[in-house]
Amino acid sequence: MSVSGKYYAAAITSLSFISPAYAQAPQTEKNVSMKMVLMIMDGTLEQCSKDGYKVSVVIVDKAGNVAGSVRGDGTNPHTMEFARLKAYTARTRGQTSLEVMKLMEKPENSWIKQIPNVVGIGGGVPIKAGNEVIGAVGVSGAPAGEKDEVCANAGIAKVADSLK
């Protein structure tokens, strides 16, 4: 038997010990639902509108993919993409994009800037079911990231009972 044949036989033998039940069990995970996305977007826009801000809102799911987005009336062209980046940052890091901004200010955390699509400005907030991050909200268009974040938190508050 050749060397490559021996490796192949060893690999097949080791795989035979894996229980068939594990291979067949479906993966279960928590994620944002469409109804949740719509409610969060509504609550976010409601708060920002009340505060006099024209914003865009993007919600990403557990995998960081866009689950829903809305471009508010009168918003600037860049707000949709910037809201997506803020949401992606919050999902990827499991913390607000404002917290990421503060981390990036420290020289020892300069490596964070190397993560693709991660931005350091407020407006991105993770959506958590208990301690598990299941998505994130990104808001862009208010005069400062801190104000965007207030709106995002108001949106999440609309679904807080279902996240417990």
C-alpha cells in the first residue's frame, strides 16, 4: 500500500467512529425573525423621527447578512451603507460600534482596524437573546453616532420581551 493509501485508510477509519446520530442531528440556533426586524426598524425610525433625525436603518442577522433595511425620507446617499457597516460591526464584535470606536483609540487595539467592514463610530447595537448575539441594528443619519445609537436602542426595546 502506498503512503497516500495509508493516510486515506487512516482517515476513513477515524471517521467510522463518529456516531451517526451526531451527523444527522440538525443544528438549531436563535436568529432574528422578519417580524422582529420590522418591529425594530419601526421603533428605531419612530425614535429618530421624534428626535428630528432623518436616518436609514439596517438590521443584520446572526450571520451578518442583511435581514432588513429602510432608507428614510430625505436621507443622504451614504446612510444605507454606513448603517450596514455599523450593524455588521456590532454583530461581528458583539458590542456597540461606539464601544468599538473607543477600543480603536487605544494603540494596542489597532488590529481591530484590520477586520474587514468594521467601523469605529456609534450607531451599531447588537441584538441579544439572553447573552447570545443574534443580529444587530445599524443607524446612520443623526448628527452624531451617539444619537444614532439611542434610536437603535429604542428599536430593540420594542422587542425586548421576546429576547428574554
